[in-house]
Amino acid sequence: MHRNNYLNNKLLSLSLLALLTSLLALGTYAAWDVQPKLGHYLTPLPKPVPAPGFTLEDMDEENHSLKDFHGKVVLLNFWATWCPPCRREMPSMERLYQKFNGENFTVIAINQMEDGDHVFAYTGQLDVDPTFTILFDKDSKISNSYRVSGLPTTYLIDKQGNIRYRAIGGREFDHPEVEKQIMQLMQE
């Protein structure tokens, strides 16, 4: 009789341990898939800094220079397709671009070390194709001149060509706080 109780208790203990282990594993798996929210604030620089100039190619191998956008507020984003927050913020950049397009504002996304075919395939997977300018910094010379230390990194450049705001990490660019910062620069 005691032996049966011992075996039953042992079996119950093992079953509870297996159940607990399964629940912990399920919770860990579920937590792995949870991603932090994207930020919505760009940090102002203590004083404006001239944005380093550049000339880079787009997917059609046409050159674009930063000076081509002088007189516009520029959201300059450094990104890569392998970067999860970069991928998550891309749709909000397109919504922002569509909202302010034609109002002395533009978005330039500078891809890091990937080729046009790869980026083209990635953008084809998005719900909406980006219509803003995508350029390629294949050797990271431009990201080095901007002192990019992690992806994504974003700069907000005023109409005079000065960096006024910076953000490291993913952002929800069409958030009202970001739009407010952009509108303030557009009104200067």
C-alpha cells in the first residue's frame, strides 16, 4: 500500500515537473517572439552640426547627393534588411513620407552593405512599396562619416543642411511627436 502511494506520488511529481517544464518552455518561446515597441522621439543635438555630404546610387544606379535636397527637411535613415527594428520601422517611414511629400520634406534610407537585388526583393515583401529614396552605402563610408554605431540610426536634417536630431534604434516615424519635430523644422 505504501509502495503504491510512493509510486503514485512519484508519478504525480514527475507529471507536474514535465507540465511545469513545458509551460516554461512555451513561455520562453512566446517571449522570444515579443518585440519591444518602437520609440517615437528623436533626440535633439545640443547644437546643429553640418551634415556630411555624400553622393550614392539608388536601385537604378542613378546618383543622388545630399545637396540635391538642400532647402528640404531630410529624414536620413541608415538601415539593413537583416536588422529587425529597421524592417519594423520601414512602413512608418513610408506613411510619413506620403503625409509630408511635396512640403519641403523627404526621406532618404541608406542601406548598409547590401546589393540592390537583395533590397528590391525585400521591399517586394512589404505591404506597401517604399516610394522614398533608397540609396546604397556598400562600403559604409557614409555611415562612418555620420558615426553610425548601430542600426537603425536616423538623423533629421534641417533645410540648411544641419543635423538637428538623432535616433538610434527603431522608431514609429509617423507618430505625432516625430511629426511635430519635423513640422517645427519645416516652419523655420
